[in-house]
Amino acid sequence: MNRLHFGCGPLVVEGWMNADRDPLNSAVYPADLLALPFDDAEFDGAVGHHVLQAIPYPNVDDALLELRRVLRPGATLRVSVPDVVGAFDAYRSRNRHWPGFAAISEVTSVDDRFCQYVVWGGHNRTVFTEKNLVERCLRVGFSTARATKAGKTFGASWLTDLDSRPGESIYVEAIA
């Protein structure tokens, strides 16, 4: 089985092609989502968590097209992105204990925490809602796309092996 773990950062997982634009160690394959160095239909599945929001808004569809290109017909793409709607709901309720806020320790007010979460120190360049991410996947040619939850999949169970940040993420699966 050929599985792509894109935007892996320092998380190198055995049994996956671990790829990242900025490799942090020699076990990571250097790859940019806008020009993946892989053959067409090379992978049985692809997983990336908290990666797409770092792509500039006008280039997100290009990144999704590249991911679809390297997936075999019928293969699944599983992605997660920050749940900005959840963050806003937490902000509106003045919830200081929402999981996304907990990771941001250098700010103290709920207002600071919300603003910092949305841009994540300037790393985030695009925001998504569940519906927007599903629409984008369908627009670039995935046959099916739908929202799911952490640990839940419509496909093979190994697709959830890399799930992370469940309390603050939107999960979407799309079929090539």
C-alpha cells in the first residue's frame, strides 16, 4: 500500500511517504503541495492535517488538484484544518478553555487568543468552513467529498491513524 502523509513536519510515520515542503530531518521527502514530485495515480490514499490553511487562498484549488492527481481512482484524501467557526463560537461564549486556545499560552485575553488562533502567528493564510472545504474538493474533480469527525472515516480504517487536534479541527474526506 502506498500512502502519502503530506505536510508531515517532524511527524515521520513508518509505512507512509512522509512529505513536507520544509523537511526538518532526512527522513522527510521534500515536496511542495503546488508541484508534487510524484507520478499520477501513485497513492492509495493521502492524509494531511493542519496544512491546507498555510496555502494562500488563491492557490488552495491548485493544491487540491495536485493531491487528486497523485491519488489512484477511488483513493481517499483525508484532511483537517482549523475549525474557525468553532473558534468563533468559543470566542463568542468567552470560553477560555477551547482546545485551540490552550496551545496559545503567550496571550491572556479571550480576544487575543481568538485573533492569534485564526492567523496562528501568521502561518494561516486561508480559513475554511466544512461546507467550503467540501465544495472546493468537489470543484476540483473529486467524485465525492464530505465532512467527518476525528477517528471516523468513510474509507479504510488506516486513514484515521494520523488524526490529531480533534477538538479544534474540521475533517473532510474526498474520493478521487
